[in-house]
Amino acid sequence: MDDIKKKISDYVDSNKERLVEELRTFLRQPSISTENIGMEECTEMIQKELKDLGLNTEMLKIEGAFPAVYGTTEEKGKNKELFVYGHYDVQSPDPVDKWTSDPFSAEIRDNHIYARGATDDKGNLFANIKAAEALKHALGYIPSGLKFFFEGEEEIGSPNLEAYLTKYADILKADACVICDRGVHESGRPQMYLGNKGILSVEIRAKRAKRDVHSGHAPLISNAVWDLVRLLNSMKNEFDEITIEGYTSNVNKPSDEEIELLKSIPFDKEHFRKEYGIKEILGKDQDEIEILKRLLYTPTCNISGIKGGWAVERGKTIVPCEAWVRLDMRLVENMTLDEAKEKIAKFIEKSPYGEFELKMHGNNEPYQISPQHELVKLAIDVTKDIYGSDPVVWPLLDGSGPMCLFPKFLGGENFIIGLGAPFSTANTHAPDENISIDQYLTGIKCMANIYHQYLK
């Protein structure tokens, strides 16, 4: 074990109780962005932590947005610059009565801390701050080039993140970016994600008669629900493939390098099926690598909400005059939001099932970083060393996020490292959210070593 790595490890181990109590104190401070509860108090706590480390700190502000906390080292050289992103806002703890303990008590049970935000994302965020503290103890200083940026609107879709990155690009620019969110793999192996899908929200509304009509007139008057259902059915075939003309024409197959990453991901289709209580997994090919390829490299057209007609307990015989649906459509590499919007609009315009009103919005394009990127390779080596096992490296998330924004405005490519509890046990956005004490402390050691090796 090299000297700096040992000093970092010894520091974390010898200060374990204090580091845990400081995280608990942080978790006890609510910061619910959907309700504007505790947001200012939380930013003040973060700013104090950064100032106590000797970092230059600033509360970045944009009108109408929750503030972002920025902290950076003094300029001491010409090191690379590393941008570290996290978010301090959390989801509402509702339903509170389903929690075993108060969601903001940060109670410890079975070596786990239970609190809203424990993994998503306060545990990750705080581990990064404490990583800088551990590195400062090991070196006597924090290397120049480290930049923390913690926003407060991720749980409401980061509506002002692009505005922040635009306004403050000069001070935030960096050679590379790390997003710390999510957790380790269920196997206990470290985990990282090298990209995410883009996302487009689509709302379609069918309006037919000027009012609901007695269903005896069904042979004469168009039913808005039927027309919408027919349109939706025409968007996919019996194999669950999107049939919008030209929509998937730019989609590439995963590269050989990406296939090799998929082969290293632990995935048991029978466990997955039982975990979600489903009889079968969609798709003709049930080979586990093919399932992962569909999960990560297939564009989606998902119905997330639909309404129309009369849906209460007692029946009502009507021809509904109006129906509405919301779709979330995830895009993969080589697809763009503008092209997707154009193809969807043309498809609906040509539909034989009547006229429809269409609204589309989305800011997040698909994004991927190369597994050969310098910081990715370094992080793979460090996590393997600190955790004692090879990391699970996902070529990209099956979900979406703002990863495309960081290289656009800051110049540096980015990826995600998970320091919290595994997705299946973390209970993120649900009662009894948690992080284990070991996950938190190991996360500190991991990030401190990444900072050291990248910035030295």
C-alpha cells in the first residue's frame, strides 16, 4: 500500500465515529425541493463544510432557482481540473407512516443509516466532501483543480442546471467531470455508468365532439379514447418495436468493446423476473446478453399516463369527447431530440385516426463517454484497488439525465460513480432509504484516491 493511500485509509478508520455522526447531522437537515423545505439551511451547512476545508466557496444564484454551492481549491499550479457534481435536494419522505423511523432522524440499524437522502444523494455528496478532508490530511493540502458543484433541483428535473452551467462556465470549466449518485452493485462490487439515454416527453390529446355524448350515438360519433388507442397501437408492433417511420434508422449496435462490458455485468434473468413479479421478460431473444443489449441500446416509447372517459366505480354509458396520454421516449446514441420530434410529428400528422394535439419537450440528449477515457480507466483501477473487486461498468444507464450538458458547457467528459447502497436495497424515493456505514466510509477512501491520482 503506497504512503498516501495508507494515510487516507488510516485517517478514515480512525475518524469513523465522527465521520458517521457528521453525515447523520447532514441527513437530519431536510432539503425537499418539491416543497421548498430546508433548502437554504442545507446550502449553509454545505458551504460551512467547504469553508472549513479551506476551499474558496461561493453561493451561485440564478433568479427563480434554488442556489448551487460551489467550492474550489486555491490556485497553486497547473493541474488538471476535476469537476465533481452532486445534488443536495431530496424527495419528499411521504408516506411518512411507512418509515420504520423518522425519515430525518438518521437512525442507525444493523450498520445502516436510515434517512431520506442517505443514498440519493446526500450520502454520495458528503462522502466527496469528506474525501477532500481525508486527502488534505494525507497531503497537508488539497491539490489545485478540484471543483465541487452541488445543485438543489435534481429531484425536480434540474430545470435550471443548463442556465447555471451557461452563466458560470468560466469558473466551472474542467478537464473531466464525475457525478456521484446511485450506489454499488448488489454483489458489493463498485459500480459506474458511462452514459445515459436521452429523453423526450410527449403529450397527445384527442378532441372529438364538443361534449361527452350518450353511447347510443356510438355508431355516428368518433370516440376520442378509441382514436387515441388506435394511434398508440400503431406506434409499436407485436414485438414491442417502435414503428414510427425512420425513428430508429440512426441507431447503432453496441461496439465490441461495449459487448465485453456487458459480459462483465452480473445479470440473472430469473432473479430479475422474480424481483418484479413478471412471468416473462419482453423480447424474442432471452439470452442474458441480448436482454442487456435491449435494456441499454433500445429506444423506448413508454406510456406513463393515460386518461379519458368515465373511470369511477359506477358505470356511465358515454362516447368520450376527449382523451390524453403522456409518453416518455428514451433515445440512444446517434439519435437527437430534434430528429425524434420531427419524426413523431410527421407520424401523428399522417395518422388515419383523426387529428391530435401534440406537445413535446426535452433537454437531455443521449450521451456516452469512452471506456478508454483517462479518468474512466483511472477510476476502474482505483475502485478495484479500494473495494477489492472489479467494478461493474455499465456502458450507459437505462435511464436519462443531464450528462450531455457537462461537456457542452464545461469541456470535460463525465461519468457516474455510485457510492451508496445498491439500487435494490437503497429504497431511494421510498420509505426506509438507507446507506450502510461501510459503503459511506469506503466511498470516502475511493474518491480521495481518485482526487489524488488525477490531480497529482
